Amino acid sequence: MKQILIRATGMLAAMSVVCGLAYTLLVTGIGQVFFPWQANGSILEIDGKTYGSQLLGQPFADEGHLWGRIMTVDTSSFTDEDGQPVMYAWASNKSPAGEEMEELVAQRVEALRASNPAMADQPIPVDLVTCSGSGLDPEISPAAAAYQVPRIAAARGISEEEVQKIIDQYTTGRFLGIFGEPRVNVLQVNLALDGILKEG
């Protein structure tokens, strides 16, 4: 029994070092060497000012910006050691077949139609009225972006072609041409609309 305990303890210690320390250092090192921007949060910093992460959604509500997916976030429950609010996100636990979810979607549809009367007779893409699993999805479908073009163009006093050109620039296709779906990064489009993110 004593030998078994010694071997088990030794194996536990060895695996803790290999899996908990060596592997972590190796993966972190590879990330910092080959993918430093991605490994450090894909932060969009322009002229020394940080605008957010390309991988996390941000709320935009004014008429002249592209709106992202519904965000499920809370900033009132927790604070950090300095008393500042801490934001966290979670997936919605509402059943897609439930009345509460149906009412929420109906309210969102009504608000979208009211904000974009030029598209009143067009179907609304589902990602504009539902949240993602993370509640912080930074991207929407090209169809969801295209639905908003008339509203953005009218609010900014520019042509729909100009707005669509910016959206196209920040649209990513399927990975390797076959995996996933095309998607539009909301933050990048809005920074480009504001003239902060330049072409190229």
C-alpha cells in the first residue's frame, strides 16, 4: 500500500508539473511569439487610444451606427476591489418556444421596424432579435448588416453604397471557404463609419 501511495503521489506531482505548468508555459509562449495580437485580446488600438476588443461585442444604439446582436450583460451585481462595476455576460436561458421569448422578439422586431421604415416590408434577420450563446458576440451576418444600411445612410447623410462598401470591407468569409458562415465585425464597421479606422 505504501508503494502504491508513493507512486500515485509521484504521478500526481509529475502530471501537475507537465499539464499545469509546462504545457501552460509552452502554449502561452507559442501564442506570444506567433500570435501576440490575438493572444493579448485582439485589442483595437488606434493612435494610442483603445476602442475595445475585436472579439467582444459592444452596445451601439444610435441611428448612425451598425447595431450588433442583443447583449445579455449585467453590471449591477458585482464590483471589483475598488468598487467599480464588473460586467459579465451569460447565455439566455429563455426557451425559444416560451411566451416570454416570443414577447421579447416581438418587441425587438417592432423597435427595429420603427427605426428603419425603409425596410418595413423586409424580413428581419434572426440574429438582430436574438442573443448569442456568449451574450457578447462581436459579429452579425451580412444580411443583418445589409438590413441596417438605409437607416445608417439616412442618419449620416451619405449614400447606401458608401455604407455597404464599409460593411463589405469588414466582412469575413467562411474559414477555408467551407467552414462557418460569413460575418461582419460590428466594432470595426462603426469605427470605419466614424473615420477612426481607415481603409487598408
